Amino acid sequence: MSETTQKLQTETIVQDILSSIEREREREIIARRYGLFDRKETLEQIGELLGITRERVRQLEKAVITKLRQTGVELPHIADSEAILLAAIKRAGDTARVSALSAELTAENSRTDQSRLAFITELCPAISVVGEDDNFYQAAGTAAVHDTAAIKKEVANIVSGIQKVASPVQTKDLATTTGLASTEYATALASISKQLATLNGRWGLVKWPTVNPKNIRDKIYVILSENGKHMHFNEIAEAIKESDFKRKDVTTQAIHNELIKDKRFVLIGRGIYALKEWGYKQGTVSDIITEVLKKAGEPLHRDEIVKRVLKSRFVKETTILLNLQSKSQFKRVAKATYELSE
């Protein structure tokens, strides 16, 4: 297997590594704990299967992995695998999620492939490994650049940097914002954190809907925000279907219903919505005319009223004029000139 090999035969590699473990019970424990052929199992599940305690399973697992790590590149395929993995990690920015490495280096990138690759990286002396927990995804780094503790510290610094900015950061600005040497390196580190999410080339905290929309309302908000101007609800529905959202199978009716319920969105025309944060206010056309006249503090020509109303409502001029002429709160005081009734 050469360094230029594009794919790792993970099944063959783990089978041969397991064959180097003398006792069948220990092979069983490692295979089940790491999910090398099926889903990962807990200490309790394996202990019950083998008729030993949870603690004994833990002790045996630790002893076997320690021995395998000490053997290192002398294990079957590890030297070649390490070279291939290091080259891929280097291309990714000296750090990479195991899922990303699996996508590049395995044939199917199945969950089992990812589990096998995570197991293989743990046995490579020149690779630093980050285990999955509440804050981190499984990841691997170039040990010569940073150890596991350094990777976690650098990821924490990225999270802290984005928190200080308090708004999503463009990928191209990620390194500058977080004080790192390159965009590739900063992006690689950011991808490891479970506290961060990315969408449309921007990074932010997972709790921010602009980078991690969890429901239809959040997705609508992202679409309008990205578009930068008002949209008809049909256009919003189409944009969601064409987006990079994980779940985008929503109906037009469901989108319309959410637009009506959420105060972040303002109806400014027939089926047309804008964001409240853009300065739009809830209300009918006559409400907007009233606000325009109040703000003016003097009678206004109908053309001026139309001009000012159209800044906040996407309606026909005739609709505005009809409201001026038919609503009792408006009084004509001169030719085509109106003020508020007392």
C-alpha cells in the first residue's frame, strides 16, 4: 500500500490487527467497543455477553489498546495507513474530523468505516487523537504540530473568538478573527467543535439560527436574511427547497403559517414578507398612512404620502389612494392634500 493510495481497505486492516491479539475474548471486546463490525457497545452490554463485570471489560480494553499502541507501526498495515492518514490530515489543515477523513479515504464512508478509521488513527504514533464527547467530534491531528491537549485548547480559542464577535464569521475571516495562521487550519479546528455550526460559508454558535436553523421559522429567517430584501412566501418555499439545509421537505402552506405566527416577519404586501429588524412594523396600509402623517406633523400631498408608504409596504398605489379616500381617519384639506382627522 503506497502513500498515493486513495482508499484505505479498513476491513482488511482491522481484521489483521485483531488477528494480532492473542485471546479471542480480548478481540471480541475491542471489536464491540469500537464498533468495528457493527454498532458500538457499552461496557455493560459486553460484560453481560461475556459473563464478566463492567470494570473487567474496561481493564481488558485498556490493556489491549495500550499494548497495540506500544507496538505501533509494527502492527499490520499501520505504517502505510499512518502515511496515508497524515497526508490527508495535512491537506485538511493538520487537523480533521474522522468523518471527513473517512469520506476521502474509504469506499463507502459508512458508520462502520468511520469507526474503523477512528480505531486505526488511535494506533498511529504520529497522529494525535481527539475522542468524541459533549464538546468535540472524533478527530485526528498531526502529532508533530500539536498533541490532543493543544488541539482542544485551540478549538476552545476559536469558540471564544466567535463568542466575542457575537455574530457569524465568514470562513475567509475565521483565521483573522481567532488569531490563527491560516484559513484552512482555522476551519479544520472549527469543524471539530460541537459548539459551532456552519452554513453558507459562515461559522457561529450552534444556538444561532443563522448558522444552525432548527425549525421552519429559523429557515425562513435565514432565507430572508441571506436574500436581503422582501420575498413572497412562494419564493421563500422554493429557496428552502434549493438550500443546503439538512431538512427542506416543507410545504408552502406550512411556511405561510409560520410567517403569520412569528413576529420576526412582517407582511408588507399581498403574500410578501420582510424582516422586522429591517425597520418594518406590523400594521395595515391605513396604519402606515397614519404613521406617515403623524411623523410629518403637517398635511401632505397624496403623491408624497404614496412615496413614503411605499418605503415600508409593497402594495399598489391605488390601494394607498383608496385608503386615503375611504378611511375616516384621513381628511382632505386641499386639492389632493391630506391630514389626520381630529
